[in-house]
Amino acid sequence: MSRPVPSRLPDDAALQQLHAQAVSQLSPATLARLRAARHASQRPRHHGWWLATAASLVVALGLGISFTAHPPLAPPVQVAATLADDSDALLDENPDMYVWLGATDLAME
């Protein structure tokens, strides 16, 4: 039958020996299935990249055509309303404000 596996394997040689022992106990049909599965997983899969590239190309072309067929409209020009200049009233000095600031500690903060 098989020998017991030691509790501690000292190096790679022991692991290689155990692997060789395990492989020798497999049937040829199982080995063939494992070999086929290993080779199937190593095949390059380029179809996913081609699909992503083609999809991005189609989207880019669609956007380019839609922008050339229907260019975006320029924003409407806004006419500046001429209103009376009320900024003079805002800039008038109020002496009471300075008296209030001097009476409180807010001016020093």
C-alpha cells in the first residue's frame, strides 16, 4: 500500500518523492484528463480583448458621428441689464458701526 507521510517534511526532495508516489498511483485515464485540463487552461484567450476593443471603437465612432451630425448649440448671449447703480448706498460709511466696534472686543478677534 502506501507508506505513512512523515509529520515534518525536511526539504523539496521529500515533496518530490511524495508527488512521484501519488502520480504513480493514478490511472492513465485520470492522468490524461488532468493533462487535458492543464493544457486547456494554458491556451491564450484573446477573444475578450478583441471584443472590448471593438466595443470601444463602436462607441467612439458613434459619439464622433453624433457630434459632427448635430453640433452642440452655442449658449445664448445674455444681454446685460442696465440697472441703476445701487453700490453707492452700500459703500456709505456708518459712524455708528465704528463706535459699536470700538465698544466691543469683536474688532480684536
